Amino acid sequence: MHEMSLCEGIRGVIEDQARAHKVDRITRVRLEIGRFAGVEKHALEFAFDVVMRGSVAEGAALVMIDLPGRAMCYDCMAEVEIADRLDPCPECGGGRLMPVAGDELRIKDLEVA
Amino acid sequence: MSQARLVEIETDILAKNDAYAMANRKVLAGLGAFAVNLVSSPGSGKTTLLCRTIEALGDQPLSVIEGDQQTANDADRIRATGARAVQVNTGKGCHLDGHMVGHAMAHLDIAPGSLLFIENVGNLVCPAGFDLGEDCKVAILSVTEGEDKPLKYPDMFTAARLALLNKIDLAPHCDVDLDLYEANLRRVNPGIEVIRISARTGHGMDNWLDWLSGSLTRKRGRAAAE
Ligand SMILES: Nc1nc2c(ncn2[C@@H]2O[C@H](COP(=O)(O)OP(=O)(O)O)[C@@H](O)[C@H]2O)c(=O)[nH]1
Ligand SMILES: [Mg+2]
Ligand SMILES: [Zn+2]
């Protein structure tokens, strides 16, 4: 839903970095996106192309790397990996899980020409 | 051979927002003011509940930031209670962000040791991801929305410290299972506190006011200790 504003955030970071590293063209942007970050990947790809127009990353390839979702089980107190937010605990079958990782939205690196 | 090289940056996409949010948090910490980010779908009763809360708090100092895509209706409703309020219109934006809230805070002249209520844009998805610098999110869920909403929109309820289950007066009229609402809230957030409330009849208001005053006392204590 807010993929446009995420891409505006990406553009802001990229432009700062390009200035700092004296780079005038970026050919690839790699993002790390947690399983629970709630990002609609197709929408993000679309918004990325639109928002990067006119920037140093115009036409850059976008690569999204998935990071796993992890949660703390309130029944057995184990930290477990789950694929879906509503999955039961793989250790004990419990249904009370608090996410501890998987909401990441990071720019990992930039490939510059 | 390609000339390509990699620049490692490992930066959060929302780093700019987070920096604004941290600046807001610092201002609030200095003041010992407690800020609540009220989140919910449109129509669950955020503004009504806020007006009732302000009336119940009497002359206790507080301020309000109202977020909506359009209109100043809600800030007008809040000002009618005598409270200080600033309206932020996000236009196409689906959430408030740290920058908007920082501006609004600067206009409010927030009193030390006071409460700040931020009514976010009615939306169960986007506001979950944007830190405003608040002390915590309070999610409002009204009993007419359906017991499965925490399961369908888990992020918002996971991010909230407290859920206000509102419009409890309507429960007898609409075949709802209040225990199932609570069970589903705890399924996505086992640590969440839940208060059953009605902005209309005042049921549960005491619990909510106690929760607010306990939170504010702790915040003031931390500010005094620093
Ligand atoms: N029956 C009943 N109606 C309520 C209650 N709280 C709010 N409402 C009504 O719900 C509608 C939407 O409320 P509003 O405060 O504008 O919701 P917001 O969009 O979340 O700010 C209004 O018609 C309110 O009068 C409640 O506790 N009980
Ligand atoms: Mg409202
Ligand atoms: Zn377990």
C-alpha cells in the first residue's frame, strides 16, 4: 500500500550515497526484505521503476533478498523460524508467537558503473 | 571485464523517518510527556473516544495531533472539547510520518508531563511501519469489524501495546464473540493488553484512564531520574 513512499525512501538513501561516493550511475540495487515486512513485491518493483526515473538509479535492476521470519514462542520460550505469521510453533505446536525478526526493510548494497 | 563495483550500505529504507521519529522521542523524553499513537481502521471510534477521554481528563494538560487524508473535521471536533489540536492532512499519503509529527509538535507547545494523543490515518496496514517517536501504539478495534481482523492485519496489532475493543455497547446487537476477539488479538501479540470499552456509554473508560495515568506517571518518573 505504501510502496511508493518506500521507494521515495530508497531514492533518498541512494542519492545521499551516490553523492558521498561520487557515483553518477547505479546499475543494481539489492534490498533485504523480511518475510513479515508486509511488502507487496510486484507493487514495489513497479513503484521502483517509476520513482527512480530521473535519478542516478534510473533503469537500475532491483533485486530483493528474502530474510526469514523469526518469533519467540510464549509457550515453550524457544526462538523459532516460521514461514507465515500465523504458523504454530514448530517446536511445541503452540499458537502464541511474538515476531522477533522478519520486519527488515534494508538496502544492502549498490552496484555502481 | 565489467567495471562494476559494489558499495555496501546496509541502510534501513526508513532511516530518514526513523531519524525524525528519534528526534521527536527525544523532545518528548525531555518533557516527560507521554505520547500515544492511536491506530485503527476508519470509523472504529478514534475521534469519539478521544473526545470522551479529553472530557474525562478535565483540565489535565494534553495536546492532540489529528491525521487524516483530507478535512479538518477531526481537529475541529477535538477543539470543541477545549483541547489544543493540530490537523495534519496527508493528501494521498496513507499514514503519518515522523517528519509531519515533528512539525505538528512544534506548533503545539507541548507542556512538560502532559499527554500527547496522535490520531493516525484510519488504515490497518501502513501506519504500523512508520515510527512517529511515540511511546506506544494503541490499536482500536470496534466490535462491528469482525473477530478475524487481528488475524487478517496482524502487523498493526503486533505493534500495539494496548488494544481498545470499542463499541462494546453494540455487542448484544451484532452476534459477536468478545472472547474470540481477545483470543485473536493475543494470537498475533501474546503480550498485548486489552480493554473492553464503549465511547458511547463510558463502559471501560476507568480502565483506560488508569492505564493512561499509570503510563504517564512512569514516563514522568524516567524524565525526573535523568
Ligand atoms: N455505538 C457506538 N458508536 C460509536 C462508539 N464509538 C464511536 N462510535 C461511532 O462510530 C462512528 C465513527 O467514529 P469516529 O470517532 O469518527 O471514528 P474514527 O474514524 O476512528 O475517528 C461515529 O458515528 C461514532 O459516533 C461506541 O463506543 N459505540
Ligand atoms: Mg477520526
Ligand atoms: Zn513453542
